[in-house]
Amino acid sequence: MIELKNVSKNYGQKQALKNVSLTIRPGEIFGLIGHNGAGKSTTIKALVSIIDPSAGEIWVDGEKLADNRLAIKNKIGYVPDSPNMFLRLTAIEYWNLMATAYSISSENYQSKLTTLLELFDMTENQYGVISSFSHGMRQKTFIIGALLSNPDIWVLDEPMTGLDPQASFDLKEMMKQHAAAGNIVLFSTHVLDTAQQICDHIAILKKGEVLYDGTIEDLQVQNENQSLETIYLKMAGRQPEESQSVTSSAETEGRG
């Protein structure tokens, strides 16, 4: 189980997260939903120890993250929001690096790698330099790297971005299977159809605050069974006065 307890993050005067409290249970696909800048990636980066919260605590399986970083990192497979890293390495060099970092045995590494290469259609590209790959191929490279150690917790930041339809479908099926086996999948997205398809639980964020924390079904019941898109835009989209301000500004520019 993952618990965020009143987690805040400040960057100077800007507060990227404001007292975020969430509980993510085994067996769940948990979706973080929000516009760009809502706090989704900041939440994830705090969980995977890329950044430290300014306040609050994060607990994983009863262990406090601040006191048990290495042990908790070994439980997590993380896909960042940008695949533009390790660009000078070949894909196989990156995967070898991940196998060493997670102390994966040679036998398990080869078996798992072969399975993932076939699934994501990357066998012929394993010796290619990452910088030469398309965005989608880079994304596949880092997804494979994250899953090599067969981690209990998958933390995926916008994982579908750039993937072809087959790879996107296969990843969603893997996410479902991983959660069904009693594990955790935490991922961020701003694609509401994807969230509605696969999430057991969602949190809607706006400007670093949690606007909703619960199931999609409960959210729809609370909102007269409107579509997730309609509910989301009502909660996290522009307020009427904001929309009017944008329209007025555009009209003014047009007259100018």
C-alpha cells in the first residue's frame, strides 16, 4: 500500500502540491488525472525519490520513504514523463544498466527481456542508439527497462504518450493483469478515455490540490451519470469567468 500524508511541494513562491493525501491499495490501477501543471508528475517524482516533499510523509508497505529509500526503490518500476534520457546508449546497454541496478539474475534478465522485446516489437531495434529512436520507440525502451525487475509497484508517468495503438493496448492489458495479481499500478494521464477504461480508482488534481479521490462510478453517481469528460471539465477545466476572459481577450486582439 502507498500512502501520501499531507504532502506539499514548494518551488520558491510556487506551491506545486498542497497537502495531498492519497491511499493506493494493492490490486488497484490508480489514475492521477489533471491538466498539465496539475501536480501529477510532482506527486510521482516525490514517490520515486527524484524530489523531496517540502512537507508531509510518504509511506510504502508500512515503511516511511524518507527512511527506507533504497528498499522502496527496489519495489518500484518507474517510467518518467519524458523518454529523452540516456540518449548515447543503445537500448541493450540501457537494459543491461537496469539489470545491474536492480541486481537481476542473468537467467531472469534474459527470460524477461525476450518476452518484453517480443511484446513491444523491439527485438530488431535492441542494438540501436536511443537518440536515433522515434518518441514511441524511446517510450517502449523505458517501459521495458522499468518492467525488467518484475517490480510489485508500477509508477508510470503518461506512459501511453507516443505509443502505437498495439503497444498502447498491450500495455493496458499488462497493467490490468499486474493489478489483478494483487500489485499496484499508479499512472498519470490527461486522456480521460484511458482512465475510464482501466482505472479502479482516480484522483483529479488541479493546481496541486486533490479535487476528487474515489472511483469513476461513484463520481458519476454524484454527478447524475454524466460522462467523465463533462464532470472533469466542470471540476478542473476553466471556470466560466476564465473562459469569458479568454474570449474577450481574443476579440480585443482581433479588433486590434
